[in-house]
Amino acid sequence: MMLIEHLTRQACRVHKLPPCDTYRHLWGWLNAVFNKVDHERIQAVGPDRAASEWLLRCGAHVRYQGLEKWQQDYNALPTGPLGRYKIQAIDATDSCIMYRGFDHLGE
């Protein structure tokens, strides 16, 4: 986080932009990248797994059918046969999900 703030300040000095606008633009660009739909990934791992990866990458929490615990750690996604874990609920509070990523849910 410190590196991003430092780079943002440097960019503002070079381009003479207000720091807030550049910082907001950088996060908007990163959020758009995190929300990009990868149809090949959906085909490879299934819609629920791909949607789970997208949601967790953006800071949301996911709960699966048959499990009571909310999944919030991207690196601790449950493994097993494709289609085993079906999304039951999503908590997107304070996440960076955008409409661009909603195609993950439509597959």
C-alpha cells in the first residue's frame, strides 16, 4: 500500500494532478481488472468456482451449500471435484465488485 501511495504522489508531481484524483483513478483501474470475466476460466473450473474466485479477489465473502462457515480467504478455497461446492450466499459488503463481473453469476 505504501508503494502505491508513493507512486501516486510521484505521478501527481510529474503531471501536476491533484493526488486524490490520481489515486481514485488507479483504484478504479485495478477494480476493473479484478472484475474482468474470464470465460475460459469458467469453462475450466465451473461457474461456482470461477465466481467464488472473482468474489473473493474483490473482497466479498461466500458461503457454500452444506457449509456454515463464510469463505473469505482466496488462498483457502475448498478443493474437490468440479461442481461440488455451490454458492448459497454472497456478502459483498465493502467489496469492490462491479457490474462488469456479474457475468460470473450468469453462467
